[in-house]
Amino acid sequence: IFFTYGDVSPRNIMVERIKDSAGARGWRLSDIIDWETAGYYPEYWDYTKSMFEEFRWPRRYNGMTQDVFNEFGDYSEELGVERRAWALGDGI
């Protein structure tokens, strides 16, 4: 069981444009908003919940989400179970 955010999606991740001393531009995470679904859940929770609304986001975002979460483990089996539960109307 881990403390997880529970609502990873582009609409909840705030970034700001930055420029370093050499003039290079980039982005920096500035805030994560919308914490009402945070809590103690299984370690795969953020991944499966972020993929719940994958149809809403561009493929590029979904690919980045998978790349980030792959660093923590392979949760494809858990995602399959969650998708079956959602299809049956039993998803949380």
C-alpha cells in the first residue's frame, strides 16, 4: 500500500516555461492540483487510474504516461483487470 495521487492527467499537472542562465528554454513542474482522490492504494493505482481516461488524451500523452510508469514496474496485468472491471460496471 502506497500513498498515491489517484488522478494523473494533463489537466492536473501544471508546468511553467523556464529559461536557464545559458538561455535554453524548457518546462518545469510547478504544481499538481486536484488531490481529492489521493489516498492509500496499491502501488499500481496511479497507473491504472491514469489510463482509465486514455481515450480523452492524445496518443502522445498516453505513450508518455506508459513510459514514466514503466520505470516503476509492469502493471499491464493490473490494467487488464481494471479494464475488465470497468467494462462490467464494477470499476472504482
